[in-house]
Amino acid sequence: MRIFHTAAELRAALAGETGTALVPTMGNLHAGHVSLVELAKQHGSPVVASIFVNPLQFGAGEDFEHYPRTLAADCDKLAAAGCDIVFAPDATEVYPVPQTFTVQVADSLANDLCGAFRPGHFNGVATVVLKLFNLVQPRVAAFGKKDFQQLLVIREMVRQFNLPIGILAGDTQREADGLAMSSRNGYLSPSERARAPALQRELAAIAAAVRAGDREYEALCGAAARHLEMAGWDVDYIALRDAASLRPVDAATRRAVALGAARLGKTRLIDNLEIALGNPL
Ligand code: PAF
């Protein structure tokens, strides 16, 4: 596995490649990232994993400064997973001049759900991903479903800008107790870690109720949020949406998704569960 820190080295290594698969990451890798590398390997070669903690997608007071930088351990995991190239640029390599041209995600997607609590976040994500796409010029790129809204933002960007890139969606990887794997789980204290699977359990309860025919979505989501608040969480949102559009579920919805974001202490966790609906709701 080769490791590059500059765009020039990366470009030289990828010259002539037409089947590259990209796995964009911010590092501090876990089994979820490894599964994305494995997915990417099935669809392209060489596999490039980028490791870059993107300042544009963090708001004031968020964890940009403290986000774990673990390059050596990340490279060990990527090498074991069969990754071919790691691209680990620093901020001046990605943003050699102030990034005054940015991707503006439609308000309906950018300011909803997580975007309502993280202003500018999805514009920052879309901008860096577009830059990575231009630097790597992949044929396919893999993103995790845990960041469900991010996945839809990227898909829509690719569609609207006619980017010739296939977007692969990797399933959320979970710990044995159901907690979705996340680089931020490491922030949890032992007692918070023990309580953290409650978010997934509440989403699973919504999914079970919907599958059983309950159509009182607001009541279901409200009850889940209350349970979490009573258990000491600070809930940003619990919502049931159409999985294809993230708009409210309506009669045309075939696949729904229950999504939640909530804080335990200082750690913000997100999760979601898709719900296949045989019949229109
Ligand atoms: O999902 C992430 O880790 C980041 O948002 C991404 C896609 C690498 C962009 O910085």
C-alpha cells in the first residue's frame, strides 16, 4: 500500500487508471470503514482511501480540534483490508487558497434533520467530496449508510453535476449491543457507552411499530424522543422519512427510514434504520 500526502503524487500514481474506487474518510478508522474498503474492492481497482479531517464541515464549537488523528493505526487497518493507496493530505494541500467557491446544497436537504443543527455542514461535506472526486477521478466511491443524509447529499450532487461516478452505499456496522460504529464513540465515557445503544433501540421500536401497521409517525417519534430525554439524552431529532428523498412519508413511500440524532454528554450520536414497506402507506 502506498501513502501519499500531496495531490501531485496522487495524480502521478493514478495516471491512466480508469477503474479507481474511492473511500473518503476522516480517519480514526473502525470496522465500518474497513467494510467500505471491502465494498469498494468489489467494484473497482485500485482502491484509494482518503484521510482528511475537513475543517469546512465543522461548525464553531464542534470537535474539529479534538477529532482523533490516528494515521499510523489507520494505515495498518487499510493495509490489512487490501487498500492500495492512502491519500492523507494536510489542509494546505486540499485548500491551498481560501475555498471561496463552495457547493451549495439545496436548503431542503442542507437545513433539515442534521443540517438544522449543524449549519453549513453539508455544504462543507459536498465541497470536500467534490474536490476529492476531482483529485482522484474515481469510477466509484463508497459511503456509509450510517450518515444517511450525507449519502443522499452526495448522490444528489453526483446526479445534478452529471459526475461520472457510481455511488456505493455500505451498510452500517454495529457493535454487539447494536451501537452503530462511529469514530465519535471513542468520546463516550464508560457509563455513556453502556447507555448509547438506546438510540438504536428506540429507532428499532419505531421500525417495529411501523412494520406492524402503526401510522401515527409523529406520536411514535415523539415517544422515542421522550424516552431518550428521560434517560438523560439531549435529543436533536427523531424522525421518520421517505428513504429516497428524506421528505415526509406519504402515500407514495415504499421505503422509509427512521433517523435520530442525540447527545449523550458532549458526544453527538446519529443512527438510522431503513424500513421496507410492501404497500404504499
Ligand atoms: O463521512 C465522513 O467521514 C466525511 O463526512 C467525508 C465524507 C469523508 C467528507 O469529509
